[in-house]
Amino acid sequence: NYRYLDAIAPAVARTACRFPLRVCLIAESPPSQKLVESFGCPVDFRAWSSEIETQIGQLFDIGVMPLVDDEWSRYKCGAKLLQYMAAGLPTLASPVGANAEICRPGATGFLPVTPADWQSGLESLCQDPALRDEFGTHGRRVVEEEYSVNRWAPELEHQLQRIAGKA
């Protein structure tokens, strides 16, 4: 999914001129040197593992999920976005597919479209720790209330009982 980062690298680089940024990438393989250099700031690569999934809240200050608006991306789920929100992180995500439903602009994060939007969102979150905390707290609450196992397990149980003729 590194290809999605190409579109936001210039915004990251411009933001890195104003704020001390570090990009943390988690994937199965390291990024190309060209991509690393395009960010204009230090890049920390971590090999994906199930253990690292539980550390996202400690590794990141902001969760980003850029997507290209194409047919493939429109059908991607928003699992990464939900993961960031569950970890209490503010988010920046392209308003493509499920992302547009999951993110609450101005409450859990931003849905930037243009490179200028990405830069503005990054800068807003970099300069305002209270905003990061507010978005992160609200995002965590949205995941708990609308997407969690605790939210949906009773509904699943009810439907299974209904199908089995016991409800």
C-alpha cells in the first residue's frame, strides 16, 4: 500500500519544514529509498507483526490513511482507520469508500482531498495537542459505540437465535 503514500508525501514534507515530524511505516517490507526521501523527515520502518498491531497507540501520534479514489479503493474496508481510532489517535483519511462513513470530520479527524487539505490537517494536528487528544478520545468512543464486539455481539446472538427459531 506504499503507493497511496506518494500523494501525501509532498504535504508531509512541507509540514516537516514547520514541525518536527517522524513518519512511522508498518508493513511487511521496507519502503523504497525514493519514498523515504520524499517525506523530508526521518522515517521509521517497522516490520508488520501481530504484536506491533497492539503498539500503534504508542508508536503514532496521528493515524493517516490516504487512498486513491478508484474502484479498488472504494471497496476497501476502513479497518486501518478503525484501528487508529480504537487506539485513541486522531485521523487523516481520504474520503474514499468506508472512510467517509467512519471518520467524523472535525470530531475524530479530517477527510482531506487535496494536497493542501492534507497539509492543513497535518499542521492543525501537529500544532494542537489538545485537538489531537479530543479527536482521539472521540474516535475511541465512536469505535466502542458503533464498531466494537461489545456493540455487535448481542445483535449477532439475537439474529442467530432468530434463525434457529429460538427468538
